[in-house]
Amino acid sequence: MGATMEHVDVVIVGAGLSGIGAAYHLMTRCPDRSFTILEGRGDIGGTWDLFRYPGVRSDSDMHTLGFSFKPWTHEKSIADAGAIMDYLRETVREYRIEERIQFNTLVAAASWSTAESRWTLSVRDAKTGESRSVSCNFLYMCSGYYSYKRGHEPEFPGRDRFRGKVIHPQKWPEDFDYSGKRVVVIGSGATAVTIVPAMADRAAHVTMLQRTPTWMVSRPDVDPFANRLRKVLPPRVAYAVTRLRNTTMQQIVYGRSRTQPEKVREHLLGLLRKELPEGYDIDKHFTPTYNPWDQRLCLVPNSDFFRAIKAGKVDVVTDTIHTWTESGVELNSGQTLAADVIVTATGLELVTLGEMEFTVDGAPIDFSRTWTYKGLAYSGVPNLVSTFGYINASWTLRADLTSEYVCRLLNHMKQTGKATCVPTLRTSDQTMPARRWIEDFTPGYMERVMHLFPRQGDREPWINPQNFKRDKKMFRKGPIDDGVMIFG
């Protein structure tokens, strides 16, 4: 006889920020439900444990990237990966979440059976390669939105000629010593903007090579308001007030960049002129063709990137690559950049739902043919919710709200004795115009994969508004039994 299959009420896939938050919400709001967390790697933390490149840090302030239920009390609000991992370890210890996590457990496939009203997951032990199955009534995907197997690596002509070291930030080698080396970092997104000043201290010289500029803004890595508040108020109260203030500010800035893009452009350019050396070509190197928040703003903590430029340790070159050579990069302008190390900070490979195969009653699910339900579930797919944070604010704000909604949903099903919930198009929804899953946001990593994501419609609940205020209302106050989520 084979071993009996493990069965729980809820399976959470992923033990990063989203999965840890989901576990807390389930334990506090649905304490009678059994659950387990399946984590493919050997540790918690997801992004914050995976990335090991120099200077790795948050791009959002920790009073909004932290959990709603666990105050961030560190001096710095723009925190490095080590401080974030400490916070996550403290959270899993404090709420005894660690004992619910199955590490090195990769989920390959999920199949739904209507007859049994359950998901069966095919999982593999990352260390032994052994396969087994786990079943659950409800599947909660918290595996983030990019591939853990690889980053995005464009084809570079002549790449195999280069004799130096080539590194993608997602696969940073342990104890790599770049002291005294000439470094070229290809890319101009958040990762490049973090790595360049971090490497400048020890490298002989660092050049950031970009095709086009990115909007950047400098701010301190400490939040004086939060630190003052903590001295006079209890930690939870101080945290709640800071969180409210910072989320409100985020939304105001984002809203203004949508309604008055020219004013925001001018404001950002004014700040850049103060940061960069006299006579610096800001038009060429720091003025993007797109409006602020068409792509994420890159955060520069304590002006570190600009200070490295002023000190002569960093150059920014805006050009395109003709070919890599034995000793560096030849550009289409004819300029050559000598390099001992080339860092390809060329972005992430986005995936829908954690690189797994999904089937319903044996039929494969093509998520691009589904409609998104509130940006967290999929038309025609039963008992499944996935977490996707904000592109214009901190990820965890939406992850927390999604977990609150999941708990409301599970409690409603328990109270009404229902086993299944399926987002289902009403007759009036059949002719909705299809819109992209995320609109007005154009970075390459999104553009490359938007066709794989579900569509959104033009009415609630078939929308993914990426708006914290609107989501709060929709997730917390919207009726669970809304005539669209069909219970059986």
C-alpha cells in the first residue's frame, strides 16, 4: 500500500513576504482551518533571501513594505536585505509559522477535481528529487511574479568572446571579490541603481551602461517622522500612523504623476540638477522619454548613486551595444568600455503563478484566456487565489488585503456550508472590452509578458485597479456573495 496523501484545508505556495503574511492571517482569522506552506527553497524570505548582489535593499519604505500586523522598528526605513530577513525571521518565530513550512518542496503541478472539490499538487523534494502529492480544498499562491530559475538575459553579440567575469544579479557568486576591477553594469533599473554605488567603493571604476534613462529620486534611508513617533507612542500605534501617512503620500505622488505629468517631470529634473555636478548632461543621461510612474521610480537612498558620480567613481553611458569584445564592450557610437567584470542587470523573467502546470478536471488552464477577479482570482478557476502586490506602492499593502479577503471568503464558505467558489462571468459580462491586466505601466519586464496574464474588464469585480484606496473598499467591504463568485 502507498503512503496516505497529506491533506490540508489550505495550501500556501511560497514562504516569502506574501506567504508569511498569509499564514498569519489564516492563523488569526481562520484558526480552525489546517494549512501548510510549501516552499521550494531551503529558507524563508523569497526575494530577500534569493538576491545576494552588493547593496541589495528595499525600494519601498519598510513602514509600508512591512506587514500590517508587525511593526517595523528598525532605525532605517529603506532597509538592506539582512535587516528585512531579520524582520521576517522574527515574524515566523513570534507567530510560530516556521513549523508550518515544508522547505525544499517544489510544486510542479496542480490539478482540480470537481468530483472531489479539491486540488491535488504534485510536489518534488528539491534535495532528493523524490515526488509525492499533497491535496487541499483551497490553493493560495504566494510565489511572487518572477522566475526563480533565471533572470532575463538578452542576446548580446560577441558575448562568448569576453574573457572577464559575467554575472546576472539573480545568480551572484558567493564571496566574489571585485576589488580593483573595472566593472560595466548593463541596465538602468532598480537593481543597477543599487549595485552601481555599492560596487563603486571597492571597484577601480564602475560604468552604468543604459539604452535609455530611468527616472530617479533621492531620499534619506531614515524616516525622522517614524523615529520621532516611536519615542512617544506605543510601537503598534506609531507604526499604524506612519503607515497611513506614507501610503497616503505614495498615492498622492502617484495620482499627481498621472494627472500632472509635466509638473512632476519638472520637479524631478529640478531635484536632479541639485544632485549632479555642474554642467552634467542631464538631458541625455537622466531624462527619460516616458512620464514618471509609467515605469517605477528608482529610489536613490542618501544620494549614494549621485555622490559616486560626483566622486568620479561612476560614469553613466547612454548608448547601444555593437558587440562585446575580449576586454569589454564596443558601442554603436564607436566608444569602447574596458571591463574586467560585466554585470547584466537586465531584469527579471516574469511568470504567471510560479511556473506550475494547472488543470481543471484534466483540461489545462491558459491564464491569458481568463478574466481577473479583483486582481486575485481567475474566471472559471475554482478555489484559487494568488497574491500580486502593487506596482505603484509597496507589495505587502496588497498582499495583506488579499489575505484579509481570502479569510473572509473561507469563513463565508464555512458558515454557508459551501465547498467551492468559482468566479463566473454574468451574461452582461460576456461582451466586456478586454483591457491589459496592468494598464499605464510600460517597463520591459512587464511588456514582455503581459500577453500571458489574465485580462481585466471595465467593471467591478473584473478589474485590477492597482489602487490601495479602492482595493481596501473592494476587499474589506464588498459582499463576498456578489453574484459573480458562484458557490457550490
